Amino acid sequence: MKNDIQIAQEAKMEHIVKIAKKLNLSEDDIEQYGKYKCKISLDVLEKNAHKKDGKLVLVTAINPTPAGEGKSTVTVGLGQALCKMGRNAVIALREPSLGPVFGIKGGAAGGGYAQVVPMEDINLHFTGDMHAITSANNLLSAAIDNHIHQGNVLRIDSRRITFKRVMDMNDRALRNIVVGMGGKINGFLREDGFMITVASEIMAILCLANGLEDLKERMGRIVIGYDLDGSPVYAKQLEIQGAMALLMKDAIKPNLVQTLENTPAIIHGGPFANIAHGCNSIIATKMALKLSDIVVTEAGFGADLGAEKFLNIKCRYGELTPNCVVIVATMRALKHHGGVKKDNLNIPNVEALKIGIVNLEKQIENIKKFNVPVVVAINKFLTDSVDEIEFIKEFCGKLGVRVALSDVWAKGGEGGLELGDIVTDILDNEESNFTTLYSEKEKIENKILTIAKEIYGAKGVVYTPAAKKQIAELEKFNLDKLPVCMAKTQYSLSDNPALLGKPQGFDITVKEIRVSNGAGFIVALTGDVMIMPGLPKVPAANKMDILDGGKIVGLF
Amino acid sequence: MKNDIQIAQEAKMEHIVKIAKKLNLSEDDIEQYGKYKCKISLDVLEKNAHKKDGKLVLVTAINPTPAGEGKSTVTVGLGQALCKMGRNAVIALREPSLGPVFGIKGGAAGGGYAQVVPMEDINLHFTGDMHAITSANNLLSAAIDNHIHQGNVLRIDSRRITFKRVMDMNDRALRNIVVGMGGKINGFLREDGFMITVASEIMAILCLANGLEDLKERMGRIVIGYDLDGSPVYAKQLEIQGAMALLMKDAIKPNLVQTLENTPAIIHGGPFANIAHGCNSIIATKMALKLSDIVVTEAGFGADLGAEKFLNIKCRYGELTPNCVVIVATMRALKHHGGVKKDNLNIPNVEALKIGIVNLEKQIENIKKFNVPVVVAINKFLTDSVDEIEFIKEFCGKLGVRVALSDVWAKGGEGGLELGDIVTDILDNEESNFTTLYSEKEKIENKILTIAKEIYGAKGVVYTPAAKKQIAELEKFNLDKLPVCMAKTQYSLSDNPALLGKPQGFDITVKEIRVSNGAGFIVALTGDVMIMPGLPKVPAANKMDILDGGKIVGLF
């Protein structure tokens, strides 16, 4: 069987100018990056302002399991299927980070016959957006330490600098560091740390900004830390937001590529789904809505994290109305939620399915709370039994939700026609009465309680003393009127990764509260969040190579 | 008077496809990065292998002074002038680093009416080469710390890791750091430091490699440090050179842009001129020689450092034959070498010129030792007097060297016709009998002594005990048969920046010896070398901005 990179390298790509034409974009609307990638000018948004938006489809999933659900693959495959059906559809995805590529994961841009290409470029530097974010982030960091070194007029408390440096790399040695060693000419000593670039607040800002001016203002609003009196210090006080925005002048433009079936795919932005909101950029999504009839996009992790943030944070700032939500599951993953061990996941087991399906049930219930139509996509495996499939269809049927089998990994768009039929039927005939779940004007505790009770099914929320103090501080400085971004384990509806299915009677414990004031959300941490991964014993990088003539191996 | 960015923004740029056509490059030979930048495929080298090389002109200078010499400006202006004269010429320059742009310098890509454009892009992320180098460098660093964390089979001595992390930023706080804090899951504690990206050995490798395979082999040869027995540890022992080369798959391709007068300019690579060799890439230079009749290139700092390394290191590895060397000087700079204070440099002063001209005289003598024809270019200022100009012409005449006045800053190519006439006369009628100054097979001390005596005019060379020990170590491990890269102050022919003109009777003190085994040279440090600059009190970044609509200000 061919692996992803082999399939990708056999793709018959069309020149990007031709892909752009499918979206009615002229050569003047784009900036080519080689023959198969381009950036789309922001002018396109303005030029098409009068046009009606297309419909927005969000692909999300049950709580992820080691079995794998294939959310990105379904997203790409659904886009391919819709185009096959003669619909004018475009896919809007997140950009992958370089760190995981060299760590465990290898490349990632869908899978099988539902991939975006050129996968080598998308997985490596792509059009440089990650690097621009890294530069803008680290310019601010350099400006902070330089300000302190040059006299510290703002009286920044070097013990309370919350803004960290970033690198697009898996590098555990940089998690906790001491900077400024070496005496007077090298600055003041302090503790610091690097995060991976996708965890940068700059990335979240890029994805929530509505344009260049908004981006710059958000950069200026970043709280970089506190002064010796305990008041927040903002990036704009360092007069650096102009240069930061300048570094982002190209990164702010959405990138256009294609799928294996030459469906246009806009790939732009990719914030972490724990300490950030985990969706592609608002600018890219809005542009896609102007350029096509149907936009298929995805959010990170399961629906309790990714979709909740997509709906409560991204749609709020972007004033977006999702028209349909697809929840992806696999038999294997549902059986995992039903308590089946990894080695037995391929054995048909309707009883385990009956136990595990509560996870899917809860995610369906959650999406319905936002008043958006839902459909379930079962990402097919050869081992799925007729009885299992029947059971799921019947179960969802009772909830008034349709189920489609998706076979896009093996068959591309052809394998997504069943899902495409249901989705288009919903888009053509059902109304979305989308509403967010809470007002950002509420008190922080109320916002968190709403998410915990309504989405996670928790009994209540417990705060550590530190978290309580942090909430009081944010209220004092009027930094509390923002939506909440939950940093919780993705593996469970609760904050305990071991509780599968649909946990009951649990409390959510909030250990820490931070503000990403530039991005525009309050982060509630319920556990340790990994913001700088490490490399495994044998990194994926060790198998990668580029041969004489340019053939790439090991990137899959 | 207009500043550089204003002039650049008024440029009438031609589409990059049209510029490529001037070099007989088809659309298939290039990869566009927007409308005004492209990368040139490496296949072009092979396709043109049968073609005769064009002539190679190196632009260098006297020892730099605070008065400024304008070497890059003359390089660009000469290229423009040659095209105006109907010659098929191309310019080959180094890529600027992002760090200094935000520090003191602002943007830099020539000056006045002799600039390369689009200057904003060239000065910011350009086509991402710097970021690719940063990534490849830091992947190796992450692999080193990961190897130690995962059991340290190679027994790497964490006290003797010589390969540092890099960032393309002026950030003094990162000069000396401690990494790996936080206990077991975060790796082993050790001292480390960041250099600016242009100081990375990866940058030097990019610029000295003859192709992708050579690049990868050089990556593998990097000495990352020593093991607990004191033996060198190579990057290839970490099996990471394939992934590093993969990260460089686009960075290895030369970039094409244009001058204000639409002359093709190839800009590729930009290593430090102290701990590295300070020239653009061999691949770019070779490609330029295949694509045009005359290639005008430059080297860092003055002729004693930049030209010496260009000739002894770059030409050695690239098997290049320079046909003409242009030495740039200004009246102001020569008077500075003659002892005139900064405030009085604009006052005509032939007596001071007579004293200071010995610096130019020595640089001319040095180039002649390589058996390459020389011409002097006086970069004109309004305050230059007729007597001063007469004196210089007469002085150089006695040495058998012609002098041209260059006014390219104010007049573009038109102001470089006099220089162009002399250069083309040399190229058409004089022979270059180029030879390097020493054999790389010599002992390290002999190679250094040759450079010190022949080029600097030193009495001898003194070694610290540390340097002696390091030489013995390199000899022991057979790492000594490489050309030498001197890291010396650029302001003096000696290793004392205060000694202007042509110092006499001095010794050069070598404090430290390092090996850049991947790049292929031994670095001899004669003083402290700044490998990570800091930001000034008011960084240039504070004045930079991008306005709504995209207009860029403050980048000059």
C-alpha cells in the first residue's frame, strides 16, 4: 500500500493560476510562491464585499483516541466530494507546524486520497507564515529585554514577564531557560522559556484579526507582563507593534493550494487548540466565503474543545454563521470510548459500541445547543461490521441526526459523496439559528461554568487559590470582558484524560487563569499544558532525506 | 532629499518573468515569489554547463571607517552602468539579516539611485532563506540535546558543545543562557547561547556548497562538540543531515530581483565576514557566470578581510577566477585614515589624504599579490576638491592603477559609466592570473602567518596558550587541512581597531582557534567577535510601521 507522501508525489497538480481561476481570482489577485502555492491579496475581501457569503461547514470530532479519527482527511475528502457533485466548494484548513513534523508525526495535510498538496512544501516552510510569526514574537521579546537593559523606564518587573520567546521546533531544552547571563553588557538575568510557535499569542492574533489595522491594534494590546506596581504592561508601550505588523505583512494573506483532486484549499494560520482556539484564520474563512458557495473547515481536537472555541470565540470575533457541523467518528474510536483495548479494536463489538457511543451522543447534544444542524460522518475501516453500522445509524436516527459513511482515505472525493449528499441537503433546506453560548460581558466564573456544565457535563467548577487571585487581578484591570479559551485535555469531556465515554458527576478544576489580551481571550488552564514538545528517542527527522535531484523521502 | 525607501518605492519595477528573460531564463526555470522576486532552479546550472563562464568582478574597499564607503552602492551602480553600456551584466549580492534591520541600520540594499528592489521584501523575510537556515541550525541543536536526554549513546560532553542555537534577531539576552532547567522531563542542564543566524555555520555551508549533495555532506561534517574522551562528534552521527538538507531545499536556490534600473540582481546567502567568509553563495556566483557576460559581486568589510577570504576561501572551493577587483574608497574615509576628526572630513585636505592613502595603497598591493587586475573607485561626495581628486589619480597612476569617480548614489548607472569603461577595458584586454595565497595543506600556523605578513603587513603572529592547544587538537583529529578564516577587526589592517592607515611593526595575536568543518575552514579569532548583536536604546524598529493599505514607513 502506498503511503501518504507517495500518493502526494503522484498527484497531477494544476498550476496555481488555474486553481485561483476556479475561485474567480485573476493573476493580479494572487502572489505566486512557486507553481503550486500562492498568497491571496487582501484586496480581494474588499472587492467582493458586496457578494453574498457562501455556506460554512465545520468538521469536528468525538474526543480523540489513540485509534485516530481522521478529521482532516474527512474535511479534505468532503471538499473533494462537493466539487465532484458540481458544487463550488473550497476547503479552509490550518497550517501545520514544523516541530511535530520532525518529532513523532511526520507530515500531515489530510491522508490517503484526501490530501492537500504540495504536501512537502505545506509541511516544511510553506509560504513562511510560521517564520513571520516567530520573528514578530521574538522581536517583541528582544524589545522587552532591551527596554529593561536600557534603563527600564516602564519599570517592568522582570520576575513577572508573561510573554515568552518562541521557536517552530520540538525542543524540550528550551522550555525553561535563564537569559541575560554574562554580566552588564549582556543585560539583566531572568528566567524565561520558549514555546513552540503555534502556541504564540501572535498566531492567535493572526487568526482572530479582521485585517491589518486590527492585527496591529491587537499586537499593541498584548499584555507582556506586569510592572513593579503590579499593573499590566502592554506591547504598545514599547512602541513595537508597527514593526511587528510589518513583519506580518505577507503572513496576513491567506495561502491557496489544492487537493489531490484539484479542489481549491485555503490554508492559513494554525494556533494551538489548548492555550489558543485551534482554528484557521478569520480572514481566510471570510475570504473563502466570498469566493465560493460552500466552505469546509475544521477545528482542533474534539467538539468539546475545538468546536466550542470555533463557535464561541472565532465565530464571535468574525461574526460568522456556521450552517452545518459534521462530527467525525470511527468505530474503533467509539469502541475505545466503550472500554475496548487497542489490540481488540478491529473486532466487531456492538456491545462496546453501545457503551462508547455516549461520547458521540454528548458531542451531538453540544452542537445542538448552538442551534446549528449536525451530521455524523463515520470514517470507514475495513473491519467495520454491518451490525455496528446499523446500530450507529439507528442510534443517531433517534436523535434526529443523519449518518454518512466516509471512505475518502481510500477513494478520495468519490468516497465522500454520501456525506456530501447529506451536507448539501442540510445547506439547501435547513436553517442555522446559530448563537454563542454566553456573553463575553459575563463574569469569568460564569463563562467558565457555562462551558463546564453545558459542554463538558460537569457538576461544577473548582478554582485553585492562584486562579482566584488571577481572576481578581484581571477584573481589577478590566481585562475580564473577553470570551474564555479552555485549556483542557482533549481525550475526555472532563479534565481527567482517563475518563472516556461521557463522564458524570465530576468537577472541573481551574488551576490557572491567563489573559491573551491581544488575541482577545482569557485562558483557563485545567492542567499542565505542553507548550513546547520534545523530540522522541528516534525523531521522524532521522528518516527524512532529500536525494540528489530533489526527491524527498521519509516525510509522511 | 528623498531617502532610500522613498526612492525605492518610486521604482518602476518590471515583472520578474521579464527580468528572468534578460538572463535567458524561461518561466519553467524560475519559481515566482510574488511579482518581483523569484528563485532560480538549480537545473539551470546543469543546462548551461556547456556555456563559457562570464567575467567575474569583485568589489571591495579600504578598511571601513565611520565615514562610510558605499561598497554595496558602487556594486549595484556598476552593474547598472554596465547594462547602460549595452553589456550583459548581472549583480550578485549577499542577503541582509533581519537583526540589524530592526537594530541600528534599518534596511540596506545599496543606496540612493543604486539600489536593489523590492527593498522592503529583501530587507524583511525575502524568500525565507534566513528562516530555513535558522530552522536547520536549530533542528541540529534540538537533536543534540535530545540525544543527551535520551541516553547519550555518543557520550557527548555537555560541557563542550560548540554548536550554538541561532535566531535572526538582535537579542543580547540570548547571548549566554542556561537551557534544560526544570528537572528530568526537560533534559539536562547546560550552558548555551544564541548567535544571529548569519553567524551560523549552516549559512557558511550554504554559501560554499557546490550543490545539494555537497550541502548535505557538509552538514554531516559539522563538528558539534566533543565526547567525554575528547574526540570530535559530527552532525552525521546524529543522523540529522538529511532532514537539515530537506529544510534547505528551497534556500539553496539563488534568488533573482532587480535594480532600480531593472538590471538583474542575484541575491543569495550572507555569512558574517568575521567568523565566516562574508560572501554570497558559490552556487549563485556560478549561476550568474553562466547567465551573463559580466558578474559584479562584493565581499564583506575591507579588502584585508572580505577580499582575502573571497579569494582564498570562496574562489578555492568554487574554482572561480576573478577577472578584476574594484577597490572602493571615499575622500572622507581616506582623510579619516589620515587622522582627520569626523567634523572636519568635509574640508579639503590634501595633506591628510597623503597620510591616509597608505591604506588604499596597501589594499592595492594586496590584491596584486593574487595576480588580479585592480581599479580604484572613488565614491564621490560634493565636498571632494579638485586637488584631492588629482592627487589620488596621480598616486594610483604611479602604482599603475586607474581611478574612476563614481556618482551612482545620485545618478544611478549614469554615474558609474567612468568606472564601467575602465572595468570593461580591463575585462576585454587584461589577463587575470589569479592564484590563492597559500595551500590549505599547510600547517595552520603557516597559513595564518602568510595572511598576517602578506596581507596585514604584520611582523609576526602570537598565539595564546589556549589557541596553541586548539591547534594541536585540530591536528590530532586531522581537522587542520582547511583554509583559514580570520576573525579580525575590520577597522584596521592590524588586530587593533585604533591603528588606522597602514600600521607597521605589529604582531597579530590569535586568541582562539575553532573549526567550521562543515563549511570547510578554520576560524582564527584575534579578538572578541560579536556573534549576537543587541538593540540600541531606541531601535530602528520603533519608527517602522505599515499603514492601512500596506504602505511601509521607517524602513531605511
